Amino acid sequence: MQEIDWKNLSFGYMKTDYNVRVYYRDGKWGEVEVCSEETIPMHMAATCLHYGQEAFEGLKAYRCPDGKVRVFRVDENAARLQSTCHGIMMPEVPTELFIEMVKKVVRLNERFIPPYESGATLYIRPLLIGTSAQVGVHPSKEYLFLIFVTPVGPYFKGGFSTNPYVIVREYDRSAPLGTGIYKVGGNYAASLKANDIAHQKGYACEFYLDAKEKKYMDECGAANFFGIKDNTYVTPKSTSILPSITNKSLMQLAEDYGMKVERRQIPEDELETFEEAGACGTAAVISPISYIDDLDTGKRYTFSKDGQPGPMSTKLYNHLRNIQYGIEEDKHGWTTVVIE
Ligand SMILES: *Cc1c(COP(=O)(O)O)cnc(C)c1O
């Protein structure tokens, strides 16, 4: 068996031993199958390939200092997948089935769960696809739900640090009444070009304004946005952003600290007033923002003078991570022990 170099993992794909699959046929879900194949035999006319009937999720399993393996808010991932299913007319994966399969695939691949000290984690990727052969645009009759895992390296290789972002006006990732609130692959395809432009210009990521008025802050790449000012946590309210479970958790922690939490439209101008700002999601928990450039107006909004993350972002980041790793009290019952 090959040794894994835990210290040098990237956010890539590594083959593990097993994935778990379940098929939806004749209006119901079948038995969970354990599979060691990495490929999916599929009809070339499957609806996922042509009409984007595809949804996914993303979460992690954490090897904790107490030796246990935990997953974070897995019931929220199940609920969000169900919301996505409604959005693009796929059958819901029941919460119990979702959680059972997450536990199973993590346990089956225990040897791929990185040690705590490495900072690496086991990324869990649930995927739901329409598989019926069809040429007309209709929802598929049959579906495959599978979950695979792969070990991934820590997001911050050189320690928790800030990054610059850029507002991109030429592209939208989603429309106000479109699929932005669902975790579907098409939104990612729609973001590739803006992301490439941002990278070419030397930024970590692109920032989207609301698609309709181009006036309000929406999402930063594939992460939610938040700002901190006057003891208040502010995050956009929008019908085109994905409801991040990390953001939801940070809002709860901020509230627990006695901060005010506001979910509302954030006009671009208001960025000037934020003391701190960050992008949040499962990958990084928080990726603090050094500054956001608006190349069309020449404005730069700066949130960190010395390039260091702000005190509230640091506190939230450490607190949430410590809950995920079973180090600090999990008073909201967010974590599930998968391996004792
Ligand atoms: C998955 C995702 C997020 C982050 O959600 P988490 O549940 O916090 O990982 C944010 N924005 C988009 C577009 C996403 O797809």
C-alpha cells in the first residue's frame, strides 16, 4: 500500500478505495451499493449530459485531536440537496439515506482520512445525476446518486491569510430568478470565464454584483461574502446566491457573541465602511479579503492595511474550526461523530 504524503496534498482528486451508489428507478430509491469503480457507465443521451440535470454537495470529514472522525452539519447538506432537487425537478434524496451514505463512504475509506496534524481533511462529494436516455427536454425518469471521497490539503498552506478580489461586471454566474440558489454544475460553468479573467489580472477570485441592477454585492466566486463593522456581521440577501452552510454557522456564532447580524442588500459603496470582509465556504471556512478592486470605477476598497486578517474574522475562523475538530464545545449540535 502506497504511503500518502499528507503534508503536500492539494485540492485535487486522489483515487480512494470505495464510493457508494444508489439508483432511482420506477419512482423509488434502491439499495445502497458499494463500488470500487471510478467510472460511471452511462447512456450518451442521459439528461445530465445534455440538459444539466446534475446537482452536487460538498462537505468534509475531520480527523480530530481526540481521535474521532467528525462531519459538520451533514443534515444541512441533505436539506440543501433536497432544495436543489426541487429546483431542477429531480427526486429528493431522503435525509436518512444521505447521512447513511456519508457515514458509509467515510468509514469504508478510513485509511484516506488525513491525520489531524497535517491540516488536511477528507473531502466528501455527493453527486446526483439524471441518467435516462432522452432527447426531449424533460426531467429524467431514472437517477444515480453517488458519493465519493478524496483527501484534500489545507486551504491555507502558509497560514490564515488575506487575498485580493476583483469585481467583474461582464459576466453573471446566475440570474435573480435563476439557479444561483441551487448547487448545480451549470452555475460553475457560467463562472469559469470570469474566474479566468480575475486570475489573469492577478486576483485570487472574481466578485459578482447582483445581475439585475449591478449595484449590490452578490457572491465572490463560489463563496458567500460577509463584512464586519460596528460589531455587526453583514451578509448579502439575494435570490441568486447559494445558501452557504458555513455562512449560516458564522452568523450563528456572531449572534452568540452578542453581535448584530444583518442579512440584507449591500450596495457596493457600503464596502468603504467595512472594517473587515471575507469569503466563506467549506473549503476555507473564511478566506479574508485584503481588498476588492472595481476596475470600471478605479475604486479600491481595503479591509486590511497590513495584509493580516482582522480580529473578528480570526476569532470566527478559529472558533468554527475548533468546533469542527471537536476542540471547542459544540453547543448547537453541529457535528456528527462518524468514527469513534
Ligand atoms: C458550495 C457553495 C458555497 C459554500 O457553501 P458551504 O455550504 O459553506 O460550503 C458558496 N457559494 C457557492 C456558489 C457554492 O456552490
